[in-house]
Amino acid sequence: MSFLSDGQRNARMALAVATVMSASGCAVGPDYHRPAVETPAAWQPVQPWAAAAPRDAAGKGRWWESFNDEVLNRLVAQAWAGNQSLVVSAARLEQARSEVTVAKSYLYPEIGLSADASRGKISANRPLSSYSVPNQSTVQNDFVVGLTVNYEFDLFGRVRRQVEGYRAAAEQAAADFENTRLLLTAQLVSDYFTVRELDAEIDVLKTSLALERDALTFISSRHALGFATGLDLAQQQSLVENSAAQFELLEVERAQNEHAIATLIGMPAPTFSLAPVAESARLPGVPVGVPSDLLQRRPDVAAAERAMAGANARIGVARAAYFPTIQLLPLVPGFGWESAAVASLFDAPSQLWGAGLSGAQTLFNAGRTGANVRIAEQDYAAAVATYRQTVLGAMEEVENGITGLAALERAGAQADASVRSARRAYEIANARYQGGVAIYLDVLTTQQTLLGNQRQAVQIHGQQFLTTVYLVKALGGGWQRTT
């Protein structure tokens, strides 16, 4: 047997119809469309860059593994697990996703359960409600159990625009998380290769310092025999001391970069160290693709685009204030039972219900609604400009990376050739001096030139790795190789 009366059924039917109307109503405000951004057809120079097919939603890949360095791979894994900035970004992402759930909850009725129990005495001396019936003092129980319903009909899309905005914010938080992870990884890889470049430079200086000390021993013996001047001895001593000072400076610089790596991976600097490795890793090729790919790949571009979508949704929220709000009256209870005795609380005569609608329309607020709409519109305009500026900056970074790598490749070849030439010159000058046909200044000059050329070559090759990492970051992380 049904406990619902005709009035109750009608109230529920009205609620269902209003819910459908709310869900199918028109949302005020502009629908979002991503604005176009002018992009060139290709990068300059065109060669040797191959086309790529990236997507922002696709996995970025473990691009650092292309350097084939197991130590670097372990450091990146530690950074992803222990970096505190990444933990903060992950928490912000989960927070944004939960805010979407909160916003979506307002699309549905809020239903609650209420229960009250009371016992009270009514005064016999209270004012009369009827002169023909005297008042009496009574002691009564009152038990009430019921459901409460609270719901705003989203006829003009205010709630739906809010959901749209929070969803865009969650997607922006996801892009921000990816961008934080990309920047973290790129910084870690850059610091790591800076350490490896310093290892190579220290190795060059250490070898040169050993040769310089051997030469100092040789000159000291010649000076003792009267075959070398005091000037030759003083010059060689000065060269050894200068190289030793440079060696100490490089060690300090290496330690500072090592400490930076420790912080990035979430370890205290005093507890972290990297064993020196003078060998260079393999420099991978990076397929660049076309400029429009940046709109699909870079997480900061995706974040700027999602911020723009959220700003667009807030225009609809602001415009919804022009229209009336209609909601169910929050009656307590909306449907339930009331009785003076618990035993008869759920009997049919104890049933009660109530339903109602309330509507409100702002007639005058001194231009506040219009000002809020203009604020939202200008916020969107600023978001569009920020998006376009982000895209322009991204294209600038990629172009800098491409031209920089091309120039460094040429410079590296020239630096290697200069090292070979300087080494031959030093060997010739040293042999001539030991044979007594040249002054020591010739040896000193060629020795300094060789050391300078060797360090320059090491620095250029190190810069190639850093520029490659810079280019990978500019491209938004991983890439897909083409066949």
C-alpha cells in the first residue's frame, strides 16, 4: 500500500519536471572557442630537423633516457618521488579535481534527514485564541522525522558555467603539474650535465697541471745546472700556481651544482655526492616538428589555454545575475512524520509534507551586475593575451634552441680542430726547447694555448648538452621519433 497522497505525488512530479527544465535550459554567456594564433610554417633553419607528431594529452615519454646515462635516470626517478615542489603541484591538482565535484553537486538536489524529539508544557495562562474555549495546561511529546530538500533550478546556466569553469581550472592544474614536472626534470638534467662538463674540465686541468709540475721539475733541474734562467723557473712556477687556483675554483663550482641536484631530488645537500665521470654521454637528436605542434605539446601553453576557457565560463556566471533565481523552499521537513508518541510516529495519519518555490530578481544594485560582467570580460581578454604571449614565447625558445644547437655543432668541430693544432704546436715547442734551439717562452705560450683550447672545447660540448635540454623543454618534453 502506498503512503504517498496525491499532493505528495504532484510535488514530486513538479520537482522532476523542474529538474529536467534546469538541465536542459540555456546557459547564458558565450560558449568557449579557442582563439587562433598565427604560427609560421616551419622553423629556421629547416634542416636537419624532422617532423614530429606530438599531442599534449599523450605521455611525454622518458626523454632523458635517450642520453643513456643510468646515474641520470636514477636521479630523475628520485626527483619525481621526492621533490617538494612537485608534491605541492600534485596536491593542487587533487584539490582542483575535488572542486569540480563540489561544483557539480549543485546540479542536483541536496537531500537531508532531520529528526527532532521534544517534551513541553503549555501554559494555561497564555492569551486566549478563542473567548468561548478556556485555555488548559498540557504536557506533550513531539516526535518529528523527515526528509529535507534544497535545490536551485539552473534555468539560466549559472551552475553549469561554474562547473565549466572549475573543470577548466582542474585541467589547468593538470597542465601546471606536467609543466612543474617538466621544468624540474629539465633543471635536474641541466645541473647534472653541468657537473659532468665540470668533471671533464677538471680532468683536463688536472692532466695539464701534472704536465706543468713535471715541467717545473725539469726546469728546476736545468736551472740548478745553469742551463735555464731564473725567469724560466719563475714563469713555470706562476703557471703551476695559476692552474692550481683554477682547479680549486672548478671544484667549488662543481660542489654548488651538486648541492643544487640534492635539493631537486629532495635530499639534504651534505648527504649527497656524485662520483666524478669525465666521459661524455651521447648527444641525442631531437625531432622538432612544426611550430603549430607547440599548441598540442607544451604544458604551459595548455595551462594558458585552460585558464582562458575558465575565464570565458566566468562571463556566463556573471551574466546569470541578470536573471531570476528559482529554488525550492527549504522547508523542514519537506516530507516526514510527526506524532506525540513514538509508537504511532510512522502511521499514515502522522504523515506531513510541504513544498514551495521561491523566486528572486534583482531590480537595482547600482550597476554591480554590469560591472561584474565587464570584469569577467576583461579577465577573459587578459587570458587571451596571456595565451598568445605564451605561444609566442614558446616559439622563441624553440627557435633559439634550434639555432643555438646548429651554431654549437659548428663551434664544437672547430674547437676540436684547434685542440689538435695546439697540441702539435706544444709538442714542437717543447722538443725545440729541450734541444736548446728555442726559448722557454715559446713552450709556455703553446702550453697555455693548449690548455685554453682544451677547456673551451669541453665547455662547448657541455653547452651542446645544456642547449639540447633547453630545446627539449621548449618543445614540451618528450617526442615521438619518425621513421
